[in-house]
Amino acid sequence: MSSPTLSPDVLTALAKYDTPTICNVIELFNVRPRNTGYMNGSIRSCFPQLPPMVGFALTSTFRSMAPPRSSDVYGSLSDQVERFAELPGPPVMVFQDLDEPTTSATFGEVMCTIYQSFGSAGLITSGAGRDLDQVAALDYPVFTNGTICSHGYCHIPLINVPVTVGGICIDPGVLLHGDCNGVTTIPVEIASEVPDACKELMAAEQIVLDYCKGQGITAAGLAEARRECDQLFKQLAARLRRQ
């Protein structure tokens, strides 16, 4: 885990913005291709009404098709919790379900309660979840590829290894941001600058939104509002890339 330390204030500030706005700002830094770094549509929020989730990936693999060769099926939970202290901020549990097709649920009420009690900010799985009514009552964000009613022979073979979830590789310690729109990674080297840039980007977008909500709008007026917005975008991007 070599992620630079970010202050709790930065993480709190990141949580004030929706994930699409975070993605738009990351594009302005030009630190990665625009079609990379975020999970695809296979990963969906189970509780889209919850505020954005922000935290650092604690990765694990998952299986449930057959019994584990040794140890109790939940034996790795304590091992995971012990690893929380290695992260520079609140953990987000990230599971790659290795069974194809998914056999049963990665998580339920008990697992989520344990993780949340020890400070986890949320959970993402390429597989399924269950006990959604009970987990909803926890206000604990979870993201899945579906729901399945049983836990099968659930076990966690490996902890803190690179995993593939939502079409991207997630390394241990990666900074994640997720809400009803999906999940993105945030390059940690720019993370402290992202919240202020989000505020500026939204102010620029508001020019077009305010124009469209006004009276007597015209195509020419819209074009002018868009030019003003685009100019602010370019100025912001130029400054961010210099930094």
C-alpha cells in the first residue's frame, strides 16, 4: 500500500460531488485516456439514494460454487478487518467473483454490518448481493452485478491482490468514488485538487443551465452561453495541467 496520505477534509470534499462531475474533472487533468478508469455498466448501485461513497480499495477474490479446501467460509473476515489499518483512509471492500456464472451472493447483512462497524465506506462486487432490505437499513453503499438469495459455499481465497471488477483492474489502495451513476477511480496524485476544480466546473456549466431556464432563449443565445462555458473549461484545464 503506497497511496499518499490524503486528509479527511479532502475525502469529505470529494464526497460532496457526484461521480460524473468527478469524472469530468479528471478528464481536464489529462492524466489518463477518457475511456479508462471507471467501471462499466455491469456494476450498479443497490441504493442509489445514498450520497457518494469515497474510500480506498481493500481487494479480495470470492468463490461460492464449491466448499473451500480449508478453513471456515467466513474465516477471512477477521483477516480483512486487520488490513484496514494499512489503508490511508476508509476502506471500500472490492470483490472479484471468480465463479462463472456467479453462483451466489458475495455479501449479506452480517458481512456488511461487520465491515461498516470497523469503518468501511462501502462495498463493490462483480458478483451478487443479498439481504438488501437489511443492508439498506445500514445506509451502507453497495454496488453489484445483481442479487441472489443464497450464499452458497462462500469464501474469500485471496486478500489484497489486483482484481478485475466492472471491466477495469483495481489494485489494493486505489481511491474510489461511487454513487447512483457508477464507480470511478481517482488518481491519488490529483485527488486534493479535484474538489475545487469540481466547484469551478459546475459554475461554468451553470452558465448554460441558467440560460436555458431563462426567458426568450434563442439558438444564438445558447451558442454564446456555450462559448462562455467552454472558455472557462479551457482555462481550468490549462491551469490544472500546469499544476
